[in-house]
Amino acid sequence: MQNRIQKLRKERKLTQSELANDLEVTRQTIISLESGRYNASLILAHKIARLFDLTIEDIFFFDDEEEE
């Protein structure tokens, strides 16, 4: 699953630490999300979407090839 978290974070001029604090997660979680090594839980995805005032679908993109 790919996402736009890094792009959105930079547009808002937030550091990874600031975003982590806003979402009540660790900076390592943000690093892992941005690099695609970790997929957000539904709860975390919802928090991220609310923070950026977008829908979950606007932020996260499911790659059909991952199913295979």
C-alpha cells in the first residue's frame, strides 16, 4: 500500500516528530509509514485523514499487485 503522508507532511511544513506527536505515535512509525514498510491500522489511517482534512482514500493507495 502506498501513501501520500510524506508529501502532505512536507506541504504542512511538519517534521516527522511533530506529525508523530500530533498522531500520538512514535517518529519511527512515521518513518515506516512514509517508506511503505508499515501499513497503518484503520484507526491510525482515520487519525491521519482527519489531521489532513482528507479521506483515507485520498491518502492511501492500494496496489493491486500486492494481492498476488
